[in-house]
Amino acid sequence: MAKTSSSTATATTPASYEDALGELDRLVGAMEAGQLPLDRLLESYKRGAELLSFCRARLEAVEQQVKVLEDGQLKPLAFAPGPAKSVGAP
């Protein structure tokens, strides 16, 4: 009953954060459309959880790299010049 091609495809690790995010976006769109059979919906949910975990791990790894680059202190990034203050800044 189970499709081996879809189950092996769901076991692959994304090549990058962007790939994982794109796949996750497609899965969410398909799930929100409400046209998936129950078995496929469950597979999609499980795959989405795997992708979410992968994305979180990648973001945490990048955060750690930034902390190292900033001498152990994570500093807010300035995206645009101007008088705007960072959250929590006096």
C-alpha cells in the first residue's frame, strides 16, 4: 500500500536552508489546499516536521557563527541607517 518512491524521497536531507524552506512552503500549500488523501497528508506533515527541524538547526548554527564573529556577543544587525533603535536599546 505504501509508495516506496515517496517514502524514499521524504528521507532525503535538503541541500540547503533555502531548499528546505522552499519544500516546506510547497508542502504547506498542498496541505492547506485540502486536496490530499489522509495518508499523503500524514506523510507531508512528517516531512514538514523534518524540514522544520533542519531549518531550525541551520539557523542555530549560523547564530553560533555570528556569536563567534562578534566576540561571543550577538549584536543586532543594522539593516538601514536612521534614528531607529534596536529593541531593548536604551
